[in-house]
Amino acid sequence: MTAPSPNHAARAATLVTFQLNGEPVTVAAPPHWTLVEVLRYQLNLTGTKQGCDKGDCGACTVRVDGAPVLACMTLAVLVQGRSVETVEGLGVGGEPHPLQRTFAELGAAQCGFCTPGMLMSASAYLDDLATRDAPTVDAVEISAVLGGNLCRCTGYTKIVQAVAVAAREVVERAQTLAEMSNDEAML
Amino acid sequence: MLRLPELEVVIADSLVAALTRLAEGRHVRALQGGTDLVANLKTGQTKAQTVVALGPLSELHGIDTSGEMVRIGAGERLVDVAQNAELQELFPALTYALARIASPQIRNAGTLGGNLCLDTRCRFINQSDLWREAMGGCLKSHGHECHVIPGGGGCVAALSADSVPVLMVLGAEVEIARLQDGAVLLRRTRVADLYDTDGLRHVRIADGELLTAVLVPKLPEGARAVYRKWAVRQSIDFPLVSTAVRLDLDRDGKLKQGKVAVGVLGPRPRLIPLDRWVGRPIDETLAQQVAAQVFDRCHPLPNVLYDHEYRRERLRVEVLRAIRTWFTPTAAAN
Amino acid sequence: MNRPLSSNPTSRDLHRIDVDDSPVDASGVVGSRHGRIDSLELLTGVGKYTDDLTLPRMLHCKILRSPHAHARIVSIDSSAAEGLTGVHAVITGADMPVRYGVIPWTQDEYPLALGKVRYIGDAVAAVAAVSEEVAKAALALIAVKYEVLPAIIDPREALTRKDVLIHEDNKHGNISKQVTLAFGDVDAALAGAELVIESDYEFHGATHGAIEPHCAMGHVDGKGLLTVWSTTQVPHYLLRELGRVLDRPSHSIRVIQPPVGGAFGGKSEPFDLEFCVAKLADLTGRPVKCLYTREEVFFAHRGRHPFSMHYKTGFDREGRIVAVDGKSLLDGGAYSSFGLVTTYYSGQLLGSPYVFPAYRFDSTRVYTNKPCCGPKRGHGSVQPRFAIEVQLDKAATVLGIDPIELRRRNFIGENSQTIGGFHVGSSGFLQCLSEVERASGWRHKRGNLPKGRGLGIAGSTYISGTNYCIYPTELPQSAVQICLDRSGRVRVFVGTSEIGQGSNTVVATLAADELGVELDDVRVLAADSDLTPVDLGAYSSRGTLMAGNACLAATRELAAKLREVIAKTWDCPPGDVGLAHRKAFRHSDLTVWMPIQEAFILAESQLGTLGAVGSYKTPTENVHGDYRGGTIGASPAYSFTAHVAEVEVDEETGEVTVLSIWCAHDCGLALSPTLVEGQIEGSTYMGAAEALMEHHRVLPSGLRSDGQKRETGPGVDGLLAASSLLDYRMPTSMDVPDLIALIVERPDPRGPRGAKEAGEGPLHSSIPAIANAVYDAVGVRIDDLPITPEKVLAALKRKAEVG
Ligand code: SF4
Ligand code: FES
Ligand code: FES
């Protein structure tokens, strides 16, 4: 019996260049590798988790060009030229992202395994909220935003709360900015 | 963990190039968002040597609502179609249906064309290699018998695409491209005619063909459609009951024409015209009669993972509730 | 303001922790609001779970699994696999021919099957190769010849079929364990009862569904030390079994348990992968890792046992229980796992919070050719709890008594004894009932809700650890080692397993509170057998009580030393010295204080390196019954719970929506209230999911010729209906009810600062509360879980026909 090729580079790995958490990176990705494999096994960014590997749980959620998608279902070679954000890139300058802070303080992460994926879905929601004209924070909308991220520990209550608290900060900031620009307009 | 088998990935740089590769046969597959194909390749139920990624093809993009037929590129992401304000205005049932597909992440990657071409689903095929090996396979894998209808004629795995029933009642068409003598040739077919009864290959698109766009005629005055989906969970799940109802009313509020489309039966959705009720007012009696008719004509099978007798009863109720939205203002419409 | 400065010359240039001049806050850390101390690390992606670890030259392991539910292994030929480039070793059952099992008396599993396979998914061989892909390719080259045997799927069949034996050498055929215990004259009491409720209940199987799949990595170093990193929740038992199976002395094994991504009982015994990576690492001389696929997690299972129950309960006219007679058939799956304990728990844990004047239970666990059942959150007692709480509801209906009132009347009381001889210490059960009654608006809502809406109540109790270890021992069940030093930091070394429940935070909270530091000043190092003292693991809700007590013992010793040193400085009695929030202060004069770091420096300079150990052993006096089995299920302290569920039943579709669930839980004292709420919410959600949608189902063959209507399907027994997170439907954020967590505190003298468990108790009564609410809403009883729309619809139809 002839052995199948043991070498995953049997089909030549392709050089893929993309923005990863704001910085350019180039990897040699075997064509059948998904983004989660490249992140975890090649780039050692193990914050992105795997819970099912076929699109059923959301643990592997990352953002590609801003949109939360499943890294286990995304062929790595297809992120060429795009921007990828993972949980490791969430905070700025050593400061945790507001969501990381509220999740930690409010007990929204129990085992923490679903959390990186949750945070990526939630951060997209927060970014979107910041662009809205008259943003409001709504628990039903938050639940829908997190609808593709399974959590087995929390019953979601504290997760929705943590997202809502961070979202309210966004809304308040938007309101302050609006007031400030109003003031400026009056000057 | 589950890994993909080795694959050649071709990133198509032109429609011609894509069609050329797709013409090689079934071992070459078109890849849009990958949310269905990648999972099926990982579990080994779909075998392919090459996938042709269509992402960059401009021919597959764009939403154009200017004409009488609205054109939606097959490569448009589900989220973009679902959130398109004009489409929400024109076809709320369609955007509602798309917004209920799977999960936000999957709608961010998956495309309209991908949903239309979603592989059929069955609890005997959407399983691991080991599972299918243990059961001895079935017609859709390496076996010789269907376990849903043993001794039956073929594979009856379920069409599970949320978009299909709505597009059927809307009278939508799809545009399909292929190559002839090096030139791209387009043909059009009604969504209602797109599907076959063979669960192994239920989309009537030949090797070398590619679905490029969906064309939806604008609704005449007095016409409206409603989509109803039932699944155990509010998110992530494929539909277990999937039905769309369209009623066109005359100025007096009487039925001018109507139809019901039903998915998640076998490989082919069902379109049921409501001609018998033309001229009738839309009320509870009509709703009950139509629902009973749909119940009589549709037989969900034990193919997807839920009690099929309940699914049949539930289909009746969903049709009923869809029609009630015409005369009960509080009933949830889309 | 008095700020005494340290005159200690050696410590002068130390960088000091800033302590502000604000007035002394003597309130302490216990009971304050905080999340998990280690969560930020995990949710920035810095913390490493088992699969996040890699070692140089690491090989990957894959396990070949049986496609037959029951078969004899005739031969295994792995030569082709061994010849594949990139494969370093292939092992089979013959390489580890030693049986293991978490309960020493019922060891009936081999790391890899030897002679026979007993369920689809049973492990047969394992490969170590340069990549997962090569390992997977190698599996396909292993030729196994099986002689397929008839399989048993229905537990009732296990009792009757003598021709099919799943474990040939088992003395009792296919019976894995049988327990009958009787207290008082049950038959007489039932005969004299005003009302006897007699019903059958079916409790279905459910699995844990932790999002992190099982994973293990093994490595043998140059000196022969085997290290295994694992997603286990019982590192100590894993170490023991590794030693037995691999014939290695304990000191040559190190088990490290990195943070675990959820467990719920699903990781509470050793599994094939840990033995395989250890053996393969030994054979190849290279580190080896194995990560389960999601399907393998479903095979590993050890989930909730399906129970078929028959309950007879007698009541007097006032609704007081006069006797309980329960008979249960437990579907154990292919192996024993914790089954012996499950079988006892199925009866023994029911004896409170209600008085049973007479009680009998008869429980039989059988083997079937399915993935093995074991402990899932609320081990062994969730199923009978469902039965008894619905029984009470039925009685309340017949007798016309408010079901909350009926429960109050039956309350066993504090400092009481169950009929089985268990000592119940503190109990906030009545407060739990009142809390959910108040919060849910029970009094004004019940009976006044619109059509299709209903309220249901149920209560329950659970153990805070078991009094006896799984193996007989006089050794401590938990231990803690604590050091503090000039840095102002406290280091806690503890054997407990952090699985997301917050056990590290619990010990940190106690340590910070007792030693006067902030939570951020406490470093907890847990579950590394080379560095931390032995703890038996995260199961049976034992962590808070046992490790908490051990931690208190150590911290109190240290705190006393600190007080003495400071008292000398201030010339006051040690009892006047308080320690809180980075300050040492005088209780009698709060303006006198010093930064705690100064106190540590002072103590270290006078007494040398500061450390203490503490350990915990369960009490032996006045705890349990004095008969065979009378110790199993006895706990130092019991938690209490009550749930009210409000549901809406759609009478056209049969669909049940749980709108809200209120859960009041008596955890003794909430050391970390946010974490306690998290446990209440998570338990209640999990219970609601089991009540309505989840089902770990193993399919019988569809092509049998016995004429009975079967599901359509292939002619093979033992396939899982759902073995993915798509098909095994766990609720999403859009499917959960409003969860309202209400903490009740009734400190128990045996708990650390009075604390009891919170991790499992709050699951139990959620299920019967929902079932009872469905009855209240539409007048039908679904005694056969899960409560699916088709069952409700059928019941409504039957009800309409009967009229
Ligand atoms: S319908 Fe029949 S042939 Fe098709 S996938 Fe299901 S079992 Fe196989
Ligand atoms: S790991 Fe990607 S969705 Fe589960
Ligand atoms: S916190 Fe454990 S899965 Fe969400």
C-alpha cells in the first residue's frame, strides 16, 4: 500500500501577507490550512480557541476586515491582503480593551474558553455602535450579536451585562463628543 | 482536531478562469464564504481536490435595485443583503430570512449564492468519517442504501437553505454562467426550477457552470410575502421547518393569487399554488384551509434531526401563522 | 496620623507598594465584589490552556476508535501504519494491559481496548506522528479485525438478556451496581397514607459540553520524570492511575493542570488520551500531545445517567410526606466510571430538605453498549430530585395546598438528621423558598397569569464535598501552603483544580482577607503535583469547603505570627491588631496603622522566612449513617436551593419558553458573591437546557425484525444521534431565560467562614420547577424528559380528548 504523503507541504505552501493586529505579517500557509491553524500553530497566537472546528461554536471567532468570522472555516490563503484581528490585539498600549475589563470585573468569564471569541463578536458590535447616529444599548441586540458564540459556563447573563456596560461607555463617549462639538459650533 | 484534507486552492482572477477550472468536473468545487463547503470537506462527506475561490470576481458582486428585476450578485455576503435598506424595503421577507441563517459569523462570510447551493442535509451524512463508517455508509457516501427511505429510489436529504422558499414565492430567477468557445454564456432559470429530487446533486447546475446572480422581480401592489422558520434554537441552527407564503390581494382585499413554498422536505422544495382560494378574503378560515392543504401535500422525512411527524404538524402551524399576519396586526410579520 | 516607618536596614531600598492615607477599611475582602483573579490573563489571550502549550519536537497523537458497539478484537495489524513516514510509534491495548477506573473497586477499563470493544468510539490503538495529519493517515492504515457481537442499547434489555455480556467477568451479568436501602416501615406507612402519588419518570441523558475539548501532553525528561499536562479536573487521581497503569512510582510522575476550559464533571477521571500520550512519550522519547475532536468529547462523555424511575410517595392530609419508595434503573453505558457512587447518590442524596419518616430506594445500574455515563453537575441526584419535586407538586394539586407551603411543612430543619443518618447542619432552605416566592411575585401571579403562562416551584439540596475520599485513606483531602515575604505579596500553593468555577479566587479571597492584602497581591499556584500539595480535585463541589478550610488553617497561623510581631511594636495585645486592605491597624484606635508590607518586613526580619501549611480532613463524628453505604453521599455541610420558573406554553405548537427563573441558593456565606451568582446562573441555565432541549441519545438499530416501530436508520446499534455542537443543541445567548440569582447566606460551622458549595446545587431544582410550571400553565404533566414540543402537543391533545 502506498503511503499518503506525510508532508503537509506536499502542495506547496503559499506565502500569505496580511495585517495581523495592525502589523503586517507573512506566513507560508499550506493551502488546506485554515486561519485558526495558522494563528495557533504558526504564529503562536493561541488566544483564538478551537471548540468544534466546523463552525458550530464560535470559539475561534476573529475579525477579518472588521467583521467577526470563524477562523476554523476560513482558508488561510484567502486572508491575503486583508486585516485580521485576534483577541491578542484587542487592548491598546498595554491597557486592556474596555470589554476585557468589564468581562473580568463582572465575572463574565468563568472558564474563559469561549471568551476570546465572545470578545471579538462584542468588539465589532461596540465599533459599530460608535458609528451610529443615536446609539442605544439594548440587551436583546447584544444577545443577537453573541448568537454565534456558545458559552457553557455563564448562562450568558453576565456576558450580556459586561457587553452592555462597555457599550454604555461607548454611548456616553459619543454623547460627550456630540455635546462638545455642539459647544464648539456655538462658539 | 478536525483538519481539512490536502487541497489545491485556486484564487480565481477572472470569471473565465474560474469557469475553466470548474469545467474539470466534480472534484473541483466553487468556494464562496466556505461556511458549508469547508465543514463538509472537514468531515469528509464532500470530497474535492481543488477549490476555486470566487471572492475577487466582480461579476458576482453588486446589488442593483434600479430595474424591474432587482439583481443581487451571488457573491454578496448574507449580512450585506440582509442589511441592505432598499432590499429591506422591497423584500422584507427575504432580508428577514437571510438574517436568520445560522449565526452572525456565518452571515458575515457566507454568500447568497452559497446559500442557494447549500448541500442537502441529513442526519446520516452530516457526521464524521467514523460515524458513517460505523453505519456502513449510505447513497450519499460510500454505501448502497438510504436509511431514511430504505429501498427507496434515491437520496432524499433535505434542502435546508433559508433563502430558497422566499425566493421561490417571489418568483426569483438565477443567472448561471458557463463557457462556450472561450466566451462566457449566461442562462437564466427560475429558482423554482433550480432543484432536483436527487439529494446527491440537487442543484441543477452542471459542471463548468456557476451561479452568478439572483434576480428578483419587484412585487406588484397588494403583494406581500412572509417567511417562517422553526428550529430548536434561535441562532446557529439550520431550519427544521422552513416556509414562505405570498399573497397578492386585489383592491378589495381578496386573494388575486398566492403560493406557499416549503423547504426541508426532501432535496427539492415544494411550491403550492393557492388558486383554489382566488377571490376569497384573507381570514382565519382561509388560513386554516391553506394550512391544511400544505399539511396534506407535504411530508417531512426523518432525514434531519428532529421528529418528522412533529415537523409536519409544525409546518401546518407556521403556514397558519404566516397567513394570520395579513389579518392580525399583532401577529409577528417580517 | 501615625505612620511608623520600618527601621529595618535591609529592606529600606525595597520598592514599596503605595498605600494611601485614607482611613482604615476593616471590611475585608470576603464578600466583596470581584471577578476571577486570573481572568484578565485568560481573556487577553496570554493564559495558556493545555492545547496552547507546545514543546520542541512534539509529536501528535491520534486514537483509533471502534466502529462497532460491541465486538471482539480478533487481530490488529499496525505494520503499515508503523511504516508510514513520520510515524514514530503505534500502541494498542497490549501495550498497557492494566485496568483502571476512578473508583478502586470497579476498575474495568483499559487505556486502549484489550480483547473487546464496548461502544462505538471505544479506543483501540494510538499513533504518535510528526503531525495530526500524518497520525490520522496512519490510523487508516491500522487493520483491525473484529468479530461483531450483539449489542445492548436498551437498559431494560441489559437486565433480561443473559446471552450478551458486556463484561464477561462481572459477577452480576450486566448489572454494574445494585443498591437497596430501606429505613422505617415503608409499606405500612404507604398503606396508611391519606394520599399516595405513584408515577413513572424518565430522565434522559445529557452531556457536559465544555467548550474546551479534552487535551493532554506528555513528556519524559532525561532523568525519567514523566510530566503530563492535562485538561483534567482531578490531577491527583490522574497521577495515581498513571502510576498504576504505567507501573511508575508516584514521585516519577508530575501532573500539571493548566487552566481548564470548562469541565462540569466531564473531565473528572482519567481518559485514554492521558495514558496514550504518557506511554507514547516514553516510547518515542519525545513530547506527545493529543487533542480530542468534538466527536471524541461526545464519546468520552461520562454525562448524566439516563434514569427510569418509579416513585411512590405517601402524604398525610396536611401534605406531610409519610413515606417515599423509589425504584430506579440507571443506564450506565459501557463502563463503571463513578457508577458505584451514582447508584448510591440516586437514593442517599434525597433525604433532605424534607423529612422522610420512612424511605426505601432500590437502584440498579446496568451496562449498555454506549459511551459511559458518569458525573455531570449534580451527580446522581438531579434525576431523583426531578421525580420527588414533581411528586410533591402533584400532591399539592390534589390536596389543594400551595406547593411552596407544602414544601415548608416538610422541611427537615437545621441541625437535623436525615433518615439515612446524614447530619444536616445549617440550612437556609426556608429562606430560599421565601426569596423565590418574593422575587417571582408568586403570591399575586400564581393563578392570575394569562392563559398558557405558569409558575412552578421546586427545592433541593447538595453536598459540599463528600466526607470520604474515593479511595480509603487517613490522609488530608486538601492542603494549602502559603508564603509571604518582604514584597508584600502572598503566595498560595494549592492542589485544587481551577476549571472556571473560581477555586483559585476562593482561596485568594480567604488569604487576602485573613492576611490584610488586596486580591491583586495574592498569587495562586494551583494543581501542579511537583509544586503544590495534594488536593483530590474539582468534583462533588468540594473545593470551597475543603481547600477553603485548609487555606484558613494556614493563613490563620501566619496572621497570628504577624499580629504578634506587630503587637510587640505597638505594645498592645495581638488581638487588637487588625489586618485589612494592605494595612495593619489597631482595632481600638483606627488611626494607628502601618502598611501591611511593613508588617511583612517586620515579621520576616524577626522570624525569618514566613510560611505555613494547612490541611483539611473531613469530620468523622456525627456525619453519616452507620450501615453499609451509610457514608456514601454524606458531606460536612449541605447547600440548599429553590427555583421558581415562569414559563409560557404555546398551545398550538407545544413549545415551552422559559421566561424567567429565579434561583435562591444558600451557599453558607458568599466569599465571592459575583462568582456565586455566576455559578447559580450557569447551573440554572444548564438545568433549563436539560429540561427542554439537550439530549445525549444513542440510537438503536433501525432495521430490527421484532415488529416494533423503530426509528428509520441503519442496521447498526449504538450510533450517537448527536455528536457535534450543531446537533447537540446547547442554548445560545438567544435561547436563555432571564436568570435571577438570589444569594442566601446561612453560614455553616463546618465551612470556611461558614461557606458551602455553590457550583452544582443550583442546577437541581431548575428542571422540576420548569416541569411544574408547564403543568401550571396548561395542565399537562410531562414526566418524561426532555419537555419537547411534540410531547407537550401530544399531551395537550390527550387532555382535550379526555375532556
Ligand atoms: S437521505 Fe438517505 S442517502 Fe441521502 S444522506 Fe440521508 S440516508 Fe444517505
Ligand atoms: S472552532 Fe470554529 S466555530 Fe467552533
Ligand atoms: S466562560 Fe466557559 S464557556 Fe464561556
